[in-house]
Amino acid sequence: MNFLDYPITPSPKKVEEFRQLMKKHYNVDYSDGQANEGAYNLVNFFRVLMKMDIKIKNSRKKFINTLREISRIK
């Protein structure tokens, strides 16, 4: 188990930063609940992407190691 196995809850400070960024770049005013949900979803979306990237890298390593072993056998 590692830190990517559990959902991440952004701090109130980061939620406020998210709210300010949305206002500045998209001119959208979020309520406290909306900003909290949006920040949570964004952070955890990237958590899922990182988990997927790790799995892909591990699969590539296994594949490459298998190819190397096969080439040694011949």
C-alpha cells in the first residue's frame, strides 16, 4: 500500500486557491461546497492518472525483462 491507494482531501487553503483560480481564469464563482468538491475531484483525478502511469511503467519493465530473458535463451 502507498499514499496513492487512498483518496486525497485538499486542505481548506488549497480549496480556496482552487476557488480563486477558477474565478481568475474562468470567471466562475464557486460556493464552499462546489469549490471543495471541485478541488477534491481534480486532485483525485491526478491521483488516478499517477496510479495508471505507475502500472504502465511496471508492465513495460516486465515486458522488457521477458524479452531480454527470451533473447538469452536462444
